[in-house]
Amino acid sequence: MQPSYNKIISIKSTKSTLVNRNRELSTLLNLSARVSTSLDLHEILDGALSTTMDCFGLCAGRIYLKDRNSGPELLLAAYKGIDPKGLEKVNMETGFTGRAARTRSFIAQRVSELEDAHRAEVLHQQGLEIIICVPLIVGDKVIGVMNLGADREIELDQGAIDLLVVIGAQIGIAANHARLFEELEMRVAELKEKRDTIEFFVCSAAHDLKSPAIGLYGLTQLLERQYAGSLDERGKKYCEQIVKAAGGIVSIIDRINTYVRTREAPLNLERFSLKEILDGVKAEFSLPMKERGVRWMESGAFPLVLADRLSLERVFRNLVDNALKYGGPGLSEIRVECEEKDGKHILYIKDDGVGIKDEDSEALFRPFQRHASSKGIEGSGLGLAIVRELIEKHHGKVWIAPYTGRGTTFCILLP
């Protein structure tokens, strides 16, 4: 007889009917809800302990977790029912809690049968008849133990034991995730503090260095203008080198300040045509391009964008300036193209200069990274870092197309 697959089984289920029909599944669902609504370790453990105690009608509970820095000890992380004073730490080498952790075993025992008579007397005075230890296992590691206490005889059949073991595993996983989240938050806070410290140092250094650098530059220029006649050729050369070096310091400080401002300044969004930006950049560089015989070419329809105008002006200015600086004597053309793809605008700024090899392309977007061919060319190594920072603030991307033997193509994707 062939089975029939065209029938639908439909059973209306509510929480109350599930509780009556299957206590174990209902308990696991309640536990799952408790541990999944928070990333706070205390809230997770407190809720899990309440759910477990309610399910089995227990009067006391504690959860101990291993501490990475405390050696062979378990530290109290949550409790309900009985004051844990004096038991905030438990040695894993002793007692039933330690044995559950060491042997990865579920342990249930009558208080009257404990080997430690003093401990048995203390527990009796607290009204406990049964103690239960459930190891909290994540993967192949015990991360803690849940202790439970009953003030009466309770039935622990195999189903109840299996349920407690599964509950222990669920609590262990949730606790482990919460601790990982706490560690991640700490690392993020540390990184933010370090970043803020570095940015403060950079801003302070750039600010404090700028005045003496400008002073040095100005005084050296005065020296060169007013006393050049009194200097021999070597002295004049030294003076020229000092002026150039001082000017370089001022330029680098300005670039650092620009980079920091780029990272921190909010975007002033407005709608405008990219053609307006390109026309402005083309006009700005028209004289050096004419002197070197470099053609400006455009193709494609340049759209309206919602962006920060000054930021995009700086992006195109930096890329065109890069092409003129590093394109080499063979540079003859700078071409800007645009296309729309998957609802996004992709811009290409191409030149036919010496090009950038693939192994160098990603590194050049990092601060203070310069290409080997830039030796002797003025620059700070921040131009492309600023470009990437500005484009990513617009939720876009910038990259260098694969090297084809000559020329460089910068690709910009904008929403």
C-alpha cells in the first residue's frame, strides 16, 4: 500500500495545551525564551534558574561559572532561595559541585547520605532534603555547574534527568554567548579609547607643530631673500633645501588636519549634478594639463546625486592631482566615465600613465602609504586615504581596477 502525501495535518496548539501535553518541551520553550531575550549574563542566568526551579518545584538554586583567571575555582554567578554567604567560591577539587564539574556528571543525592557530616547538617538546617548538580557543558568543555535543592523527596526518572542535562547544556551555551558578548564590548571600548587617544595625539601634534613650522618656513624665506647675496653657492643651496623642507612640513601638517577633519566632519547632503563637480575640477587643472599636453575626456551621462558637494570635489581633485603627479612623462589623457549598474552609479577616473600594479593597489589607500615611483615627488601619502574615507562616509566604495600593463583606473561606486 502506497502512503498518501496529499493530506494536511493541522493541530491548533496553544501554550496551555502544550504545557498539559508535554511538560518537557514546554519547559525548554520557556527556557529558550528566557535566555534569548537578553545578552546580559545576570539576566540570562537568573531567568534560567527561575524556569528550572519552577518546572521541578525546587526551593533553591545556584549557578557557578568557571573564571578564566581564578584557577581551579567556580564563582557564584546567580542564586535563588537560600543565602549563599560563604559559598561565593567553590573549589573544583572538592565537594559534589567540584565532582560534577571534574567528571562532567549529573549528580543527585540525599542530604542525609553526604560524606561530609558538617555539610549535611548545614543543608538540613536550611531545609534541604535533595541536592542536584548539573554540569553546564559547551562543546567538550564544562564552563560551570548548576546546583539545585529540594525540601522534599522528588522523583528523578530518566526523563527528568535527561531534561535537566539538556537544560544545563542550554544554559551553558547562553552563558557562553553572553560572556563572549561582554568580552567583545570590552574590546570595542578599548579600541575606541585607543583610537580616541591616537586622534587626540594627532590633532594636538599637528596643531602644536604648525605654528613653529610656519615660522621656520617664513624665516628661511626671509633669510634667502635678504641674505642670498652674502651666501656662496653651497649656502644658497642649503637655504633652498631648508625652505623646501619647511614647506613640506607645513604641507604634511595641513594634510593630517584635513584627514582628521574628513573623518570627523558630518556630511552636508544636497542634490546636484556630478557634471558640475567635474567642470570645476577640469577648470582647476586646465593650466597644468595644457602645459603637459594632457587631454580631458568625458563619456556617459553624469547623474544627479545626493551627496556632500565639498567631499566629492575633494575626491575628484585628489584623483586628478594623483594622475598628473604620478602618471609620468607619457601621460597624455585623463578620462572620466560613468555608468549605472544595479541602481548604483559607478564612476571611472582613468589615465594612460605608468599605472599601478595589483599588489600595490590596496596598500595605497592606507594613510602615509606611497608608491615606489613617487620618490622625489611632493606628497604626504594621505590623498587616497582621504578619498576612501569620504567615499565610505557616503556608503560607497572605491578601488583600483586590475592592472593591464599601462594606466590606472580608479573606480567609485556611489548609491
